[in-house]
Amino acid sequence: MSEIILDDEGNEKTVYSQEEIDAQVQSTRDEYEKKLQEKDGHVADKLDQFKQAGKSAEKLHEEAMTAIAEAKSMAEEAKLSVQQAKDSELVTKRDFYIQTISGNDTDLTKRLEDAYAIINMPASNDKEIMERLQKAITLAGVSAPSATASLSFGGSSAPSASLNSEESRNAAHLAWKEEYGIKI
């Protein structure tokens, strides 16, 4: 129990017993421990939130890196596909030009293809294919294309498949004879 006493100057002072002081100290200590636990809990919550945010950031980074890798892969595949399509187009054009020049002559086609393969020139567009094909024609021993070639390939020309005037008249005459059944 507390007591009221007078000090040397005559002022009243409250004096507490040791048990009351111990109880008050314990009460204050309990309050501080409670507040300390609340702050520890708050700090732990914030730390947990920070860790979760870090994990989320790592996960987002991994997802972004995966998406980037997929995009790069798709771009490479598309690039390869475009290159294959372009290569296929150039091969098709080359084959068409060779077939146009050689007609149904498989031996001439083979000679032109072999000569074309031997020549070390670029063939990345129509003009380059035709220049390379001109060299292949010469290498294969086919007569040079005439200045009045009847076939045009993107500004380039192939050897004329038309007959000269004398051969043309003879062919027309033979066709006429055949049409009327003349065997002379």
C-alpha cells in the first residue's frame, strides 16, 4: 500500500511499497514486451511481403526470359523459313530457265545443270541467275543466244528456239506435205 509522507520541506509525497513498485515494473515490462512483439510481428510481415515481392519479381523475370527465348526461336525459324522459300524460288527459276532452253532434251538439260553447278557466281536474283546461266550455256557448248532471242526472263534472254528462215520454210513445206498426205 502506498503512504503519503511529508518531506523535509513539508511537501506531501506518495511512497510505494516494494511489492507495488515490482508490480508496476512488471506491468510496464509486459507492455513493452507486448509492443515489442507487435513490432517484431510487423517487421516479420514486412519481411515476408518483401520476400514475396522478390519471388514475384524473379518469377516475372524468368517468364520474361522464357518469352524472349521463345520469340528469338520463332524469329530464327521464320528467318530460316523465309530463306528456304527464297532458295526454293531461285532453284525453281533456275530449273525453269534451263528447261526453257533445253526443252525435252534430257542430255542438254543435264549438261546445262552440270555447267551451272560448276560456275562459281552468285545467283541470288533473276539477273544473276541469267548471267550464270549464260556462262553455263557457253561452258556446255550450246551455241550463244542470238541477239533477237524470242524468250525473255526478267530482262535477260535465252537462246532462240525459232528456226532460221530457210529451216522455217522447209518445216512449213514438210507440214503442208504431211497434211495432204504427199509422200514425195
